[in-house]
Amino acid sequence: MQSKYNILSILLFFILSYILLSISLFFLFKKTDVNPIKGLIPVVNFIEWSKLIGRKPIFALWLLVPIVNIFIYCGMCVDLVRSFGQLKFVDTALAVIYAPAAFFKIAFNEKINYVGPTLILEKEYAEKMAEAKKSNNEYEFKKLAENNPYIKSSSREWVESIFFAVFAAAFIRMFLVEAYIIPTPSMEGSLLVGDFLFVSKASYGIRMPQTI
């Protein structure tokens, strides 16, 4: 009974979050050339979202792949806030933690406007730097490097890498594989106390966390 209640609570949380996400996209699309109504239409909103960050519409199909869709979704959230010129760590962190909150914040801030598809803009900027370096134009290269809005500090690179590693490990443990050590002799004959093994969650199914 408790397990069913937990599952229902999680399901309701995701449904509510998706509704808030759709509403936030509605207001966010108002700052772009996209029809705001498309933000409320399932599937269509993710297709338009993909276009806004510089991805092909077909990229949204990755959201249908279990487990992988979690990482794709987080990446899309980060790219969308960056497409509105929000490049600080706190902005990308909020987008990953709870995207609707980040999107509402951008949508209702009159000073924030849509800059353009961040993936394309970042690629173009990198190409300019590469061209300046290739032509030995040190002045232009130095100027581009100093004014590079997409550059990250080494400390931020470390924090983001650690955050991603912890995030990935948590989901791998939750959905794919988890390590166990045999604690008692109850399974002697096949397994001994202290034996170390990996259990496939994909084969046996996911067990919801429970407390006494």
C-alpha cells in the first residue's frame, strides 16, 4: 500500500511539473518568433524547443528513449537558458534542478530577450577564433578570447564535471546497475558472506525507496 502511494505521489509530481513546464514554455515562446500556443501542445513544444537551441526537430525523439531522455532533457534545459543569454552557473544549475522555475524567471524578466540558438552561436564563435588563429591574427584572436562569453572558469568546469558525475552515477544506480555485498550466510552454497556482486535493475525492475 505504501509502495503504491509512493508511486502515485511521484507520478503526480511529474504530471504537475510537466503542466508547469508547458505553461512556462508558453510565456517563454512569447519572447521568440514561435507561436506561444505551441508551448502548450505535447511533442510540438519539444520540437520547437529543439529548434530554439539550434537542434534539428528530430532531436526531440531522444526524449522517448528511457534513461537517455533524462540527460537529453537536462541538456536541452541548459541550452535554452543559454539561448536567452543566461550563461552564469546559477542559471544553468536552476535549469537542471527545476526547469519551470528557470523558464518562468526568464519569461517575466523584461530585460532578458532571446539571443539566438546557443549551439549555433557558440559554434560560430569557435570558428571565428579558429580562423583568427589559423591566419596568425594574434590581435583578433586575443580580442575574441578575452571577450568570449561562452568561456568557463576552471573552477566552474570542475563543479559541473563533479555534478554531472554524481548525477549520472545516481541514475545508473537507480535504473541500471547497483552493487551489493552479501551480509549474512543465508545464501551459502551459492553465495558467501562478503561476496561482492552487481545486480541488474533492468532485469529485475526498479524498487521504490521505502522507509520504516
